[in-house]
Amino acid sequence: MSKDMEKIITRLQDDWAFLSEFLSFPELAIQKFNLTETEKNVLLSKNGEGIEKLGFEEEVVAAAMSGAHSSTCQQHY
């Protein structure tokens, strides 16, 4: 997996503004990252299993892709 893919998954977990952008306009949210076609495809299809196959743990994928963040998540503005 690429470093940019790691950055995206991390930001989906702790950056509410980025998460909101990704959920509303996923192509726009990821366009500034240098991703492989496979990485782009699994993100745009929100394919959790595909993201796991790239090397992420199930819990990390579930947290990143759920959009169900809590008040304990860090917020970046």
C-alpha cells in the first residue's frame, strides 16, 4: 500500500472535514493523493474487504469507512 493510502485511511478516522468531503465528493477528496488504480477503486467503491487486502486491519477499515465518528475523535479545521 502507498503512503498516501495510509494518509487517507488515517484522515478518514480523525479528520471530520476530510471525512465529510470524502462521503460527499469522494473523487475530489482523493484526487490530490498519489494512489494506485487499485487503491482508487477500493476507496471509491468503499470496498472494505478490498482495503483490508491492501494491508489494513479490519477494525481500522471499519472505523475509517463507517463515518460513525464520536466526540473523542480529533477534529481538524
